[in-house]
Amino acid sequence: MKILFKIRKNYLFWIILSVGTGFRLYRLGSASFWFDESLPLVMAKEGIRKALFSAKFYCPIIHDTFVNYYGSIIKDNALLLRLPSVLFGVISIGMVYCLGELLFNKKAGLFSAFILAISPFHIYYSREIRMYSLIALLSLISVYFLVKAMRENKDIYWFCYSISNIIGIYVHPIVILFFIAEVMFFIFHIKKYNSLINKWLKFHFFIFILLTPWIISMLSGLDLVIKKDDWFFESTISWIPQVTWASVFYTFKNFSIGYNAVEQIYFFAVLLFFALFLWEVFKKDKESEGKILVLMCLFVPILFAYSISKFRACYLDRYFIPSSLFYYLIIGKGLSGLNKKFALLILSGIIFLSLCALKNYYANYLPGAFEKHIGVCMKKDQEGAANYVAKNFQKGDIIFHACLNTVPSFEYYFSKAGKSDFSIRKNLLLKFSKKDNNLMPFEYNSALHKFIDQSECIDLENKERIWLIFSGWDFEEAKQPYSPESKMIRWMNEHYAEKDNKEFSGIIVYLYIKAGL
């Protein structure tokens, strides 16, 4: 209650919170759902229950289950479907303020909250139907209550610390790395907090007991990764490139300015953020213990993931969204130590650079090479393409996709357009056979994450009308003559007559008819 009373009197905080909320709500429902967002929306209830009770906690099945059931209640409102992520992101702004004030001072808390409020990186993940803004919030809450527990040694604080970690780890396994950072911090300061050891052990035993199903599941998931099980490896790991030190640099670049800044903007952002970060890290001050905790929560997860990725690639910037919040705490602490005029000048620069990046984000402009934003692609007009096909679809038509990335989103929007009553084959992709380099139909099974050969059931060369949804994870790359997707177009043009094509953002819809019709 004391925290709420303080915040209630802090009008500057409410202005910051309003700014952060505005950026996260602006045009929230305008972009179509991409692959990761739409997958839990189209998963069958039976399949998602089976996955949940099979204890597959090494994938975000708990969050996907929530999305599946929440989506069935909300139905087709994109804004409301994305609203929980926005809410978690907005609450994170408040928690960053509270943690900054607790560890450092009120001014550091306000600066940190403002950096988070306008952060292009955090805004990006606060507007998607994914678990990332939630795990960031839970990590903040766990650190906040760890500090309160170590200072005041109250059971309620230890309990909140334990529960936030347990929930976070079940939501996504990456949270275990932040839990490890907290454990390491306590062990490094065990002499100072010697009187807390018994209570610390008691509550960590409580955490261990409640995480036992997760541990068992992780051991089974680890076996799948080592043996490269088809569905798990292909759907979650195989596409991730090997990590390098350049990957870590790009992680901090993305923390600073997000994915959408042009090269000149991100160059100045990196200079500004890195200079402020390094100045604060190496500056000596009385809050050194709080700074050590923040730095451990920032670096330990990244370095652990970097080391693991040397054996099995798993390093993605979005996994470190909790780390980004501790990065902003250091930046905010650095700004709070500057004189007022210089701090406002630096803050003005950060605002300008962030607004430039956000302008590109809202315009759906994604510059730069793949290695600078691994796992991030331009938003595609999945809804527009699906509606166009639904409007012109005829009985007996068959729909193929050139790339997996359009499959679940297209299924969601196609059925939403009122064509769910058509008896059609769903989730069909075209792939080239490795044996004879011939084009073959496959069905993507979203429950098993497997591609099932349908060449015996579908005679590709004798269909009267074929729709081809042409796209790629990188659309510009897919349009290049050497790409597998472009090779499909050449094969179709050799075997069918192109009747129509229509381009949408990131997608081209082709309609082919049998020659002579």
C-alpha cells in the first residue's frame, strides 16, 4: 500500500505510464497475426489439452493454452487478443520504477521507467500474442521481492519471490536463467546475509518441490534436443544460427533501439546507450550491491545462453527481454547521476532516436540483414490475402503455401471469412523432393510439428484450380530467382496457366488453372 500511495502522488510517473501505454496501444489491431501468434489460436482444443497434460513445459504450452481458451471467448478481436501482453508491458513500467527506486533512488526509477516506456524493443513484444512481456514482468517481480526479502526477511516477500519464479519458469524455461542469477547473487553475499540462510533454503526447497514436474519435463526435452527428434528440433531449434560475439552485440543494439532503426540511427543509438551504460557500470557509488544484482540479472542469462548455444543453437534476442529491463535500469541510474541539463540533453537524444525507430516499426519497415534481427520478419498482410482467396474460392479448389510462415495465420483468417464450411484440405505446402527434385504436396501437422507426404492422396498435376500463397520468412529473399519459393513458381508456370495474381504486404496470391480450361 505504501508503494501505491507514493505512486499516486507522483504525477510524473503517471505521465510516463500514459506515454508507454499510448505507444503500446497505437494501431494495436492493425497488423495481421503472424505465425507464432496465430498458432495457438488454430490449435484444436483436444490437441492443446493433450499437449498440456503431457507436461511439455519445455515449450510455452501453458501460455498457448491460455491464448487458445481466451481466444475462443474473445473471438475475432485482434486488439483484445493482444491486450494481455500490453497490460503486462505497462505493469512492467511500474515495476521498473519501483525496483529502480528500491535499489537506487526515485530519480533513477523515473528515468528507467521512461526508457522502458519508449523502448522500441519492449514495445515490439508488448504488442504480440506471446509470453515475452509476461516473463519480463515476472522476472522483475521476483527480483523486487528478493531485495525486499533480503532486507526485511518477511515470509510474504520470500513467498512472492518464490511464486513469481515458479510461474515464470513454467511459462517459459528461459526464466530459469534469471532464477540462477538471483541464486548466484545471494551466494556471493552469503556472509552479509548469514542470518537468512535457513529461510532462503526453506523457500528454495519449496520452489524445487513445485518445479519437479518441470524438471522431469525438461530432462525429456533435453533428450529430444540431443537426439534431434524431428518435430522438436525442426520446429524450435534447427533454423537458429550458431551464436557469435557479434550476436551479443546485436542483442544490446536491439535492447537500445529495437529492430526497425536504419543504420545511421542505430549507430548513434549504440554510441549513446553504450557510453552511458559503460560510464555507469564503472562508476563507483554507494549503491554497488544493487548495481551488482542488476548486472547479474542482465549478463548471467545472456552468457549462459551463449555457452549453451555453442552446443545447441538456442540464442534469440527475444528470450532476453527480461534482461533488457535490467539494462534500462543501468541506463536510468546513469542518467540520474548527471547534472540536470546534461541529463535532459541525453534524454532528448534517446527520445529522438527511439521515435525514429518507432516510426519505422509502425510503418512495418524492417531494414538490416537477418543476423541483426534473427527470428524477426516483416509483418505480412495475412488477413488481406486470406480474405481475397475466400472471396474468390470455388468448390473443388485446393490451396497450397510456398512457406510455412503463412499456414496457421491463413487458416485462422480463412475460416474467419466464413469459408470454414467448405470441405478443403488444410495446411498444405509445396516442397521439392530430395530424390528427383520434383514438386510434392505436404501437409503440416501443427500438433506434431511434422510434414506429412500427401503425394499419394493429391495428384498435383491434375488439379483444375490451384491457389498458391507465395511468401517466405524473408519476403524479398523469397522473390529472388535462386530461392526455393521462386523455383516453385517456375514449376507451376510450366504445368499450369496463371489466371490471376494479387500482391499483398509480404504475400503474393496466385491462382493457377489447368492448361486448356
